[in-house]
Amino acid sequence: MAAANGPSPGRLASVYSEVQTSRLHHALRLPSVLCSQFSLVDGLPSSATGNPDEIAKLFPNLFGQPSATLVLPKEAVEGKALKVGVVLSGGQAPGGHNVICGIFDVLQEHAKGSTMYGFKGGRAGVMKCKYVELNTDFVYPYRNQGGFDMICSGRDKIETVHQSSIFQLWLKYCPCGVIQFKQAEDTTNELELDGLVVIGGDDSNTNACLIAEYFRGKNLKTRVIGCPKTIDGDLKCHEVPTSFGFDTTCKIYSEMIGNVMTDARSSGKYYHFCALQTHPNIVLIGEEVAAKKQTLKNVTDYITDIVCKRAELGYNYGVILIPEGLIDFIPEVQKLIAELNEILAHDIVDKAGVWKNKLEQESKKLFEFLPPSIQEQLLLERDPHGNVQVAKIETEKMLTAMVETELERRKAEGKYKGGFIGQSHFFGLWCWGSSLVWEDGVGNLAAPVSEWTAGGTALTSLMDVERRHGKFKPVIKKAMVELEGAPFKKFASLRDEWAINNRYISPGPIQFIGSGADAVTHTLLLELGVQA
Amino acid sequence: MAAANGPSPGRLASVYSEVQTSRLHHALRLPSVLCSQFSLVDGLPSSATGNPDEIAKLFPNLFGQPSATLVLPKEAVEGKALKVGVVLSGGQAPGGHNVICGIFDVLQEHAKGSTMYGFKGGRAGVMKCKYVELNTDFVYPYRNQGGFDMICSGRDKIETVHQSSIFQLWLKYCPCGVIQFKQAEDTTNELELDGLVVIGGDDSNTNACLIAEYFRGKNLKTRVIGCPKTIDGDLKCHEVPTSFGFDTTCKIYSEMIGNVMTDARSSGKYYHFCALQTHPNIVLIGEEVAAKKQTLKNVTDYITDIVCKRAELGYNYGVILIPEGLIDFIPEVQKLIAELNEILAHDIVDKAGVWKNKLEQESKKLFEFLPPSIQEQLLLERDPHGNVQVAKIETEKMLTAMVETELERRKAEGKYKGGFIGQSHFFGLWCWGSSLVWEDGVGNLAAPVSEWTAGGTALTSLMDVERRHGKFKPVIKKAMVELEGAPFKKFASLRDEWAINNRYISPGPIQFIGSGADAVTHTLLLELGVQA
């Protein structure tokens, strides 16, 4: 049934399932250009996502570097032996293990004699020079396996003081005050690193860019490479059409929602309110709610109207998808929260509710429109600074209660005759330990794998600045749902049809072999312009 | 990407995913005996699960019927054309559609000219003679697809008055008072049914047995067949080693828990308390807690001890599985609930807590041992009869809070130095719309599919009686975890090892092709004695 595999200390105690074992021995297909020696061809000089002048000032050594594409060289050349360190940074994402295995394989095959180090426990491992030398035996049990535990991850940042004005400036916006660029320098010197690969999200890549600038400024030989990782889909640009991790997220959410839809249709009497801990591109889109300045009442009415129309067709069931932070996008809610924070900081909340008179008219009305359980949550759950914790509000439960109330009102008026039973679900981040789909930094993703392109771009090209405490801070901007993008437009053109009819589609569990195993997500196909 | 399929009205509006489409065209492997004509061979006369004398009295026409096995006949015989009705009864389970398709195929191939009716909306369809004639086109889009919506299900019972004392007796224990056996008789007469197949759980099969007795008593030609369905695993006997639906449940829970384990190992800092809406055979077993008369404090200490031991090894994370109804199995909790119901019915719950003095000493201590949120839930959430709703208590959250409190106590005493962050999950029943694994009523399940046996047994052989209101009521007893069974014993021999070390195994998503696609659950292999 199950076989013990591999001699890795980390996974030594594990017994693998059949699927895990079969994945372990699965030979991944690679883009042709990665199957043999390759050389680099420079593209045009890069700029920045926004405020290029500020970025140029902040990154004088890095700014303007060209993007690069991997190509097959005219004649075979053996790469020289390299010393490369790799670090897993930030939250886990399926695919992290294969990024490490991929670098390992390329070094083994095309740069013989190379050495690879895995820094342990995230960026702290770089600072403290805690590492493990990666070899065939160590890497083996993690091939094509989910998780993020081969060398463990961590959330510490590498940030430091430097005598230059730029580093002084950076220090000012680093509230953590950790002074450790020097430690990273010591580590790369000690190990004589040719390269340091930081596998992480927007924050980690911003940090990688700072280290790269620091290293370049000190003329160190260590090149810093950021490998984009996200399960939220918020890290992308022309060269990075999607990040590893996000594809799996989409597929697993789709499976779960497909199952909920099948359930809804089979039982025929429940409305499922599903909150997703990501930014789904479906049904309620926070970015759209914000752009249209919708109120909570607008959102409630939108749902209630659909429930009523469906009831007339005899459908007293449905599935409603809600992004986790939806209410953050509603301007009137933001205003209420700000007023509540002010009041709660200075006044006593009396049982009789006199305190409510301190709210502005509009906010008071909104507060009273909220279900009692949400009112209570707003008043009771506070962060250490005494602020209301919007993130703790269970949006799906709140909307269920609000739609229920609105339906009761309409029922009393004789405008609605259906039955409504709300079921709320929260699809959290615990759900994708297991799978791995593809490598990253690649393009032409709609084509067969062999034709995928590979390359990279300057980290500074992803950068913009944010103004904080009166200074510019360099950041990689999170990608949001683009209301002008093809996926949203496609969705907007179909949603009325989906709302009323039951156009349910169930992707089923992720398949590793056979039909569906190579499925590219619809959103990506739409973004790439391959599907209309 | 996706193709529209099939002309079924029910699924006409659906677009199928690649996996759904590929399943649609997948030819299921069948036991050899089902691939051609078969005949029936009778076994020994059957008895009952318990109280055979009472069952014999309650089912004078059915009791003692032999079990039957399908065999290949010496010479090919064409079956005569039949009229068969089928009904989906009770909660949905993946596999229901294929049971209908399987019956359809057998009739098409081996009883040419047969007619098949699907009663709509569960047993109500039988009573009201609401049906659809099933044909190739209608059935086609549901092949190998999850859901329970082809002819819809329902939870109405067919129960009726009859002049005989037995039926008078039955009526007394049927609180719903629905008087509809006669309607079912009218329907089967109108359609001239040779057979009525009830696809359902323990309750539906009990009901099928009552109908069968009634039909036999009236000398109707309609044979009643119960097809066992359950996602809880609580319907089994020698002839029914497992029911369809349960296999998928096990596999999907296993996938989810495998993912949580991968998550736990990768982040290294969370304890996941997962409540399962089924009876898992792992970690906390309600039946064992009941058999050992454990207290809530015992259960809390058991978990806390393991958390402490793991902390000493440097593991501040873990995964703890809890059956949904765990606290129902704890005798002291049952006592507290009974006392609370009594007090809440007659007294006022004063804020100062004077009411608590009405609790017996032991119950008062237990109540005060509970986290405040659970105390509140016990007092506030009541059913329409004013009773405390134990089912609404979130066991996983309660245990998280209790373990947290106990750890704080030990920390204060210097006996525990680790870190503990509890994460609670609830794995509900919404999660398995999508998949279908195998047919039922079959045996020899550990062998290749072609060697599976097929057959059936008398419904009365699954029966026992329960005493209600001083009378015997026939019931199919729910199967519980057997503390003397091979699966529990295996688990008990391994759990200390699992508690301390990280023997995580991740089954991954259900695969339809390749390695793992034909996996038989370990529990079933242990039950069948095939695996030690």
C-alpha cells in the first residue's frame, strides 16, 4: 500500500501514500530551453511599475537592468561550477520544493561541480548562516511533493543600516529595526556564494531587491534572484504571468466550490455563502464594489434580488462566493470603522446605546443595519491597539444574516414566497498542502510545456513607491482584480446568466494523469488572450 | 476547454469540466458475474441482527428469507422484460447516479424490453406516483458523476395504516403519522412494477423492509430491494462490507487531513483541531471514550500530555482529529445536559449564577470547567422544545480552549515551556459532491474488480428491535466503531507512535487514472482481514 522512501532527515519519518510515491517518480516535462545548455539574451532596459524616478534614486546600482530570456546556444558550452544559496521566505505555497529541485537539477546537469546550500528557517538562516548542503539524497523525497518544509520557511526580514543616505533612508521605514544586511553579507562571503535565490511573495521580493542593491553597491559577486511565490495571485507582471502556488490554489478552490454546487443542486434547499481566503475572480469582487462605491445595502440587495428571481423559477438554492475581505472594500464600512475606533478609544460603550449618537448619521444607520452578532463582534474584538478587527468579521455569516432579514421584509410585503436556508462556509488556507503544478519564471503558458519560454526581469521593474511617514518606501505593488482585464469582463458578461440559471461546473479533484491533468486555468487563458 | 454534453433536462444547463467529461466516457470495470447473464443461488435462511423472535413476529411474511449470490449460469438465458421503479431516499451520497445507471444497464442488456421508472423527489414520488421514465438519453449525463439529483431525493417516509395488528402497532411508533402504504400500493399497481429499488440509508432500508412486508402480505408481485447508501459508514453487515458513498467520504477526508498535516509540518507552529462530520477511526474515538467512561478532563489531559511531550521534542505543532459528536459520548456531559434541560425548563438563569446551585456537585464542577463561550452556547442555543442543543456545540473549539487553559496552568507551574497556537477546522458534509467510486451489494472487495462477488440478503437480516414507548420498533442498528475490530486494534497499537512522531501521510486528491486510482481504504482491508 505505502512505501517508505528516501533518506532525508526531514521526511525520514514519513510514509508516503500511493499518490505521493507516484509523484515522487514522475518525470516533469520541462520547457525545451531548460532541457539542455542555455545562454541568456538581454532584452530592453527595464523601468519600474510606477514612479521610475524615485525607484532610480532608491536603487542606483540596479535600476534599468534589462530583462533576460533563456535561449539555446549555437554551440554547447559547459557552465562553470557555482555556489548557490536558496531560501524559502514567508507563507507556504505548493511548488516551493520543486523550485529548489529545479535549481538543483540545472546546477547538476549544466554546471557540474556546483554546490547548493539551503538556508534554514527563512531569511533568519541567511543572517545566522544556518544552512544545509543540498545533495541528491537530501532533495530526493521532496520531488513533486507539496509542503514548504524542506529547509523550512520564516518571516524575518533582512534589513540593515548602511552609511549611505539610501540605507539610512530605508532604515527609517523599517519599523522592525533589524540591522542585518551586514550579516547576510558575512554569510555570502563565508560561503563564497555566486547566487542567492529568495523564493517568496511581494514582501520577500521587495526585500530581495534591497539586498541586491546592497550587494551590488558593495561590489559583491553574489547575484540575488527573487522567485515569485504567492497563493493569492497578487504578484504578477509581464514576465511573471502567474506565480507558483496560485495555480494550485485556484484548482483546489474550484474543486471545493464545484462540490458545494453539486451539493446545492442535489439537496435543492440551501444557499451556500462561501468566503474564500483569497481574491476570487467570481461573483462578489471587492475591487468592483470599491470602484462602484457600493454600500452594504447595495450588496445585500444584489444578492437578495437574485434569491427572489431564482425562487420564482422554483430554485430555492444557490452558491454565493465572497472574498474574505469584502467589507474592507466598502467605503461606508471603512468610515464606520474609523468612527468606531475613535469612539471606542475615548468613550464608554453604554448598554442603552447612547454612545451611538456620537456616530455620524450615515454610520449610525449602517451600524443599526448590521446583524446584532456583527455589532457585538465590532465592539468586542479589538487588536492590541484597541482597534476594531475587520478581518475577524465573518463576512459570509454577516451577509447570510442580512439577506435573511431582507427576505423576511419582502416576504411580509408579499414580494417573496420562496424558502431560504443559508449555509456559511469558510475556505481557509489550510487546504493545499499536497500538490504541485508547475515551475515559474516561465512564459507562453498556454502552449505545450516544451514551448514555454523561460527568463527573468530586473526586480526593480516590479517596484513602485509608497509614501509613508512623508518618505518614499519601495514596494512591489500587490496585483488586484483588474476591472478592465479580460477575465473580469468575461465574468461580467456572464454573471446574470449564472445568477439565474444553474450553470454549475465541477472541476473535480486535481488529476495528475489523463484528461484534465494539464488543464490551464480559464483566468490565465483569458489573461493571456488565448481564450475569448 | 469544456464541452456541453447530453440532452438531460436536469443537467441540460450544465457545462462539464474536463474531469467530468472524461468520467462520463469512462467504462467502469464490473465484476465478471455482472458482465453477462447471471442466475441466483440461494444461501442459508437468514435471521436478524438481534431479537430474531421479535423480528419474526413483526415480519411474518419476510422473516427467514435466504441470502442470494449471483453466479454465471450453465447456459445463457435471456431474462424476461421487467418494470422496475427506483427511488433516491434521504441524504445525498456520491454513487447514487451510478446505482441507477447500473440497474438501467443490466435491464437493457439482460432483460430486453424492460422499463425503468425514476420516482421523483424521494419516497414522496412513490406515494404520489410522480416519476420519469428513464431512457438512454436521460441517464447518459449522470454516468460516473457525483450528486444525487438525477431524480432528486427526499426524506418523506412511506408509512401507513393497515388492519393487521402489526400495522396498527407500527402506526403507533410513527410519530409523523403519515398514512401512505396504500398510496405506494396504488403506484406499484398502476405501473405494474415487478420491482421497487429504494436507495437509502439505515432509516430508508428499515422503511423499505416495512413496505416489502406490506406488499408481500397483500400478495403483490412487486419485490422491494434496498440498496445501502451511507456517507457515515454506519450501515454494514456480512453481505454489505461497505456502502457506496462512504468510500468517497473517507478518501476526501483523508485528502483534507493530509493537506492539514502538510500545512502543520510546513509552518511548524499550529495545532489543528479538526472536527469531522462522521465517525473517523482515528485519534479520538467516541465509542472508546464512552466505553472507558472518560471525563472531559481525561480527554483534555490526554491531548495536553501529548502536546507537552511533543514540545519537549521541539514540535510545537500537530493535528488532532475529533468526531463531531464526541461530547455526546461522555457520560458526565450527558448528565450535565439532562440537569440543564430540567433547570432551564423551570427556572430563571440569573446573571449572578445562583441557578448553578441547582446542579449536582459533579455537574456544577464540570459546567465551571467549560470555557465561557461553551457555557453561553449551552444556555442560549435551544431547540424548539427548549432543550440544550449538544449538536451545535463546536467540539473542536471547546477542546482547543480547554487544552489552552490546561497548558497555561502547566506553564505557570513550570511543567511546559512550548508554544501553542490552536487552529480549529470543521470538515462538514458539503465536501463531496464530485466523485463516484464503486457500486455496492458486492463482496470480495480486496480482490481485483473482476473477482468481486455480487448478491443480496433479506432486509430483515439487518433488523433488530428497539423498545420505544413500551413497544418494539424494528430498526436497522447503526454500525459503530467496534473496539474489538481489527481497524481499532491496529490504530490503538500505533497511536502512541503517531502522537509523538510525525508519521504524516498525505493521500492527495482522488485520482481516476494511474497509481492510487484503485486504492482500497486501509480500514476496509483491515476489516476484511486482508491486511494486518
